Amino acid sequence: MNPFCESSVSLEKAFQNWCEMYPTPYNKKTVDPYTKTRIILMNGTEFEANWFSHQFARHTDDPDLRRELALTREIEKQQQLKISLLKPINESVLEHTIGYEQLAVDLTAELAKRECDCHVKRALDFALLEDFDHLYRYSNLLNMEEGIPAEYLVGRYTEIMPGRPTISEHRYPKDNVRRNIDAKNSDVQTVLNTMIITAAEQQTMNYYMNVTAFSKSDLGRRLYQEIALVEEEHVTHYESLMDPNATWLEMLLWHEYCECYLYWSCYMTESDMCIKKLWEDNLYTEIAHLHKAKELLQKYEGKEWQQVIKCGDFPAPISLHENIDYVRDVLANTVQFTTNRDEYVKVENLPKDADFFRFQNIINPSTEIVPSHHVIDVYLRRHRTDYRYEVAENPIPALRNRRCDNTDVGRVPGAAESTDFSCN
């Protein structure tokens, strides 16, 4: 599909009244896990579009352009609110969190498997193991506090076991900045991947920041606090991949194109017919937004859309599905890596005075005070073994012990063996 070749409807036809904006939520007991993750993905995508538009409006003094942005932004916000309200009232914050982490794992794996830029693929694979570990930590908290085995929430499509331990994910902030891509000379899929994963991680960080204080236990509040800060690292990690040299109007075109691509992907892969219809409706609304962005680009910069996006034909649709073998392979080969400025380095190859170790000593002066470790430690004292769902033993020998939470892998030299990252 090429959205530039599709007919465009009037923007104002997308406005909805209060009844139209309030959807029927999904049934948390029967919904497909990937329907939930698509909802979370598109909620984050709409937030990213809305927030980008606000930032654009704050960086231009042209009142007519700001009015055009305001018109589209209002529709984007209506779309986001409708999508967010698909979550049912009886789904707890922790239950919903499992959906966020399943999305993070399977979306990242899906993007990495199709990424042709080795630099971007390494970035995806690196953070994949961290979101994978977050799923494990939250799942133990959920089972302990609400008695719900998370394996049923993820449909047993995604394993639940330790990845790179969350304690090892706290890096000196300067080490989270990556080298950016050049959008004009990159594959369309690569540009889309950097935008999609940034929006998804931004939404995850926002969600955790907002719900941290509402967790019903001190244990939960502390875990959300810790992982929210890791998500801040991930947003920095991914947003730095994006091309900073594109103009505001060029990026507006990319944002609308990305939204069209994702709604089309959701429509092509959705199993729930009611929600599939929502994806279709939003797709054609976004096509109207894309055509407006195209007009603004031509009016204010004298550029045709082909000067920004070489070919309007969509890549293959993003499909959310099981990625167990892929995640296991990345875990087996790269768990012992951290970052040193723009490089990925095994912990044992860092100098003893590296910023990574210095920052670890500041934020983790002892393992006992680290919330992600404390959650597992409390679970072990109550149940003797941790909560997991795994199809085989963990590929990392040091992470197989279910009676002790490992706090060395990924932060202590020699704690595990890793080889290197792979390219497609």
C-alpha cells in the first residue's frame, strides 16, 4: 500500500462526539495478548504524534502553521483517548504492565529481525534483554500481590525468566547516547524502526512514571520507580538513533507516514473484528493527516514528499507474534555486554575506572537496596522458588538457579560468557 496514492477525506470528518469517542473495552479474560499489545503500541504512537506536534508548535512563530497543527493534533488526541479507553476498568495496573513488557519484548524482536542497519539492530538487541528482564520482575510481583500467573496474560507466547538483570542496566547517562542514522540514505524500514521503538519506549516510560505512586505496595512503588528510570535510559538510547538533521516539516511527514504504516499493520494482523474496524478507520484518518503534512511541506519548504520519503510503498506489515528462539539467541550471546559511549563492550573489557562501574557504585551501593532484586528476594522467601514460564532452561547457566536472584550477570566481570552481536 502507498498512502500517498490513496484518496484523502476532509480532516473535520474525523471529529467524533462523546459517544463515538468512548469505545467498548476488550474482555481481559478472552482478549488475544497481541490485540492488547497493538492497543498499547498505538496509544504510544498517538502520544508521540501529539507531543511532536506540540513541540513543533512551540518552535514556529507562523500562526497559520500553528493552526494547521492544532487541527490535526485535536484529532490525534481524540484517537489516543479512544484507544486508551479500550483497556477495561477491571484490569489492574500490574496486569496492564505485563502487556507493556510483552509488547517491548516482541516488538523489539520483530523490528530487530528485519533491520538491515547493523548499528540499529545492535541497539534493538541490546535493550531487548532488559525489557525481557522487566517482564520477569513484574510477573513475580503480580503473582505475589494478585495471585495471577503472567504466563496466561502473555498467552505463553513470550517466556518469563531472567534476562540481563535490571540491577545491571543502570548506566552512566552519557553511555546511553547512540550515533544517529542518516534518514535520507537509510532504508525506509530503518527510519520507521527508530521512530516506532522510540514512541513505544516513550509510552512505557510515561506509563510507569504516572502509575508509580499509585502502586498498592511499597514494593511495587519501588519497582516501578527503578524500571521507569531504565525506560528513561531506553528513550535516550533509541531517540538518539533518529536523524536530527531533518526539518520540523520533514519530521511531520515522517510521523504521519509512520502512523499510517502502523495502523495498516494493525489492520492487516488484527484478529478482533471490532478493533480491526477501529484500525481501519484510524488508518484513513491518518492518510488525511499525511496528505495535509505533504501540503504543508510543499507550501512552506517547496519540497515534494518524494524528497523526504523515497518510496511511499509500505514495507511488510509489523506483526506481533512469538519470538522465543530469537530472544534466547540474543540472551545467550550478549547478556554480558554494557555500553561505553557509542560502543557495546563486555563488562570484563571495561577499564576498572569506567563510568559504568562508577555509576553502579553510586546508584547500587549494595544489592539489598535495589528494588528489582528485592522483589525476587521477597518472592523467594515466601515461595522458595521464583515465578517463571520457560520452555527450556535459561541459556545462561548463571541465571538458571530458581532459588537465588543473580545480581552479577551484566555488571561483574566473568559472571557470564558472551560472544557478540549479529547482523542480518
